Amino acid sequence: TRTELNPQNGTFVRRLSAKTLRVLTASAGGGDEWLESSAAQRAVPTEAPRGFVSPHGSFKMCWDSMMSVLILYSTLIIPYRIAFMTPAAGPLVGFDWAVDAIFFADILVNFVTGTPAPTDDFSLLHAGEVQEYSYDLRLIAGRYVGGWLALDLVSTIPFDRIVQLAYHGSNADNTVLLRSTKLLRTVRLMRLVKLVRLVRLNHAVRRFEEKDLLSPSALRFARLIFGVVLFGHYMACMLMMAATYDEDRTEPNWVELEGYEDLEPSKLYVVALYWAFTTMTTIGYGDVTPSLRRLDEVIVMMAAELLGIVIFSYIISTMRALSQSFDMRLRLYREKVSAVRDFMHERKIDKVVQQRVRAFYSYYFERRSIFDEARILGEVSNALRIKMAYQAHYALLRPLPYFAHKKSAFIAALGSELQPFPAEANDVICYEGTVIADMYWLVNGTVVCERMLEEVFAPANPPCASEGGEG
């Protein structure tokens, strides 16, 4: 029988070649053991033993988030206070002490945080799966001491406060010595050691990227903006530090030459930041210039100009790459469709056929990745290839009755071979007598098989015509 449907709805079929079908039939009877046979399928414990911290637990995630905020705070505020001579006052003094105490606590937390267990299973590492974690104190301590401990100690120990407390606890002569300008400057500069915490911040950003909460292009753009702003902040502080470091000099600095000595530190910081951004973008209006009598200011501005050229070139190249990668799928789709249109125009294809071809590609790329799936899956390990293929095609194949009770391994292997095949109403999929080399799964719509004249010695193969729908 023939069922009448809306002719505007096309019949869409998933097609699989007969050669591929013969290969995959042997896997149809297999089970999910194919996906679970690898050692990479070990369960990752989220609960740590008593007294230890799980690397993937909620406490560790909250702790790392807090540490990232504190690292960002300290690496921004310390250069500002040193350059613009605005020490902490009031509640900020206690807050800075609390920040240092939290960094010391972070060292202790790292000594009780689980570490990846040693393994000789190369397939586990190659598959990129998360391993089991060890909570052996010797193993944890050995890896931490040989890794991040030295950096954490250097960036956490408050050398400036230790020096100040040592001199305040001594005799009066030492107190007078502490008040000398040179010693004060040296003690202030010792706080710049804390800037090595930026290395830990970069490590935290990489772990955030691994969570895949944002697209790679968006993350790259955010890192670019953050890096430019951070570098501009440091350039502004360097310019001000060149003017205020040696207070014993009688030559006027750039602040005095420009008449900014009466400005508040916050407003003066805005001026220095303005100079930093105009220098990085190679604009350089020249309204903020160094004092030529002070060699340190001239050297700072020359170095800033050279770095500005490098940063500007990096910004341009990165933005160009980002503009092409923000929606790479759309760009590749447009390139493909444009090539097909040029071909049809060159060959003078009929307008009606051109419209159907465009509809075909629109449907095809809505259900098939524009990227080279075979190449991408071929570059990863077998375990990851099965997982990726299964998750990529599960939503499409599971609703079909034929695949409702099939094993995951079969769906993973079959999904990569299927090709979208759209057919409009009244299209003929195959004719009687044709050697069928493909197998079709109807996703949506109706297919009608019409039997032609039969011969006595052999049954006829009816043609299959579509009546409309979507699949």
C-alpha cells in the first residue's frame, strides 16, 4: 500500500555500505565488554581516606578556586603598593596576614592531597583516562617536594615582614637604620618575589580548561584579554617604580615634569595605565614622556616600546586566528557549499536541481560533522575511539527499533560508517533488478515498496519509493 504524506517532507535514510556491514556483523553479538575491557575503565574514587583530600572532591575544587582568586589578588596588589607607595592600612593589614596564612595552609593541603598512582599500564596512559589515586604520604611528599614545594615556599614566606620584625625587635640604632630610604626600598622590593605565584595561576587556568566549560576559542580570547590587561598593569607599575624608587635624586621625574605630583595614587595609576596601553598598541601619543635626566625612566620606556611591538604583533596574529576559529564548523560549511555552488554554476546545473543539492548539503551537515571524523578518530587510542564514536552517534541510533537493544560497541562501530541520505517525496531509492550495495535505516517518513511484474522462475525485486517524512 501507498501512504499519502505531505510532499514537502522528505524521506531521509541512513545508508551503510554492504562491505562495512559484513565487517560489523561480527561485532553485533558482542557486548559492552568491548568498551569496558580496558584497564582505563577503573572507577575513580571521589572519597578520600580520613585525613586526606581527594583531587576531584568538592573541597579541593572550592579550595583551588579560592586559591586562584587570592593568587590573582596578590599578584595585582603587590606591584601597585610598591610602585605607588600605598601600604596596606586598617583592615587590609589583617587581610594580607590572612592571605599569607592561607598560602601556608595550601602547602599543608598539598601534602595530604591524593596523587596519581604509579602504573605500568601504557594503554591506560595512552587512552587519556583518569587513573586511580594514591594516598601514600611518602609518594605524595616525594612528588610535591620535587615539584611545586620550592615555588610555593618562595612565594609564601613573607621575607619583608620577617626583616621588619627582626629590626623592630633590635636596638634603637637598627630602628633608625630601618627608617633609611634605601633599606625601606629593599624591603619593599622583596615582596615582588610573590609574583612567582603567577606560575600556579597558569596551572589553575589549565585545569579549568580541562573541564571544558567554555569553547577553546572563547578560552583563548579570555586568556588574551587577561594577559594584555595584566601586562599593562605591570608596565604601569614599572613606570611609576622608576620614578619613585630613588627618592634621594634631585632630578625631576616624569610625574613632576607632567605636573601630576598632586594627583592621588589611584588617579596617577590611571595615567600610568593609559601610557601602558598606548605603548602596547604602538599608538604612543607622546603626552607621557620620561625625564631625560633620569636614565632609569628612559630605559623603562625604551623597554616598554620594544615589548609593545612584540605584544601588538601577538595581539594581531592571535585575533586573526581567533576570528577564523570561533565558529570553524560554520566556516568549513560555507567553504564546502561555496565550492558546490561554483561547480554547479560552471556546469550550468538546472535551478531546481541546484535547490535540491543545497537542501541535501544542509540536511547532511546538520547530522554529520563537518570535520574529518575518520582522521580525528584514527589519531586517538582504541579505547577513546570507541567512546567518542559511541557518544557522537548514540542519540541518533538508539531511538531506532533495530538499535534499541544493540550493544554499545556495535553502535560505536556502526555510527562512524553511517551516512545521512535525504530523499524527497516520490523519489525512487532503488529500482527492480538493481544490485543493492547499501543498507538503509529509515529514521522518519514512509517508504513504499511497489511490486512490478513477476517472472515465473524468479521473484521480482520491488522498487522502493519514498513518500515523504524525515529521517
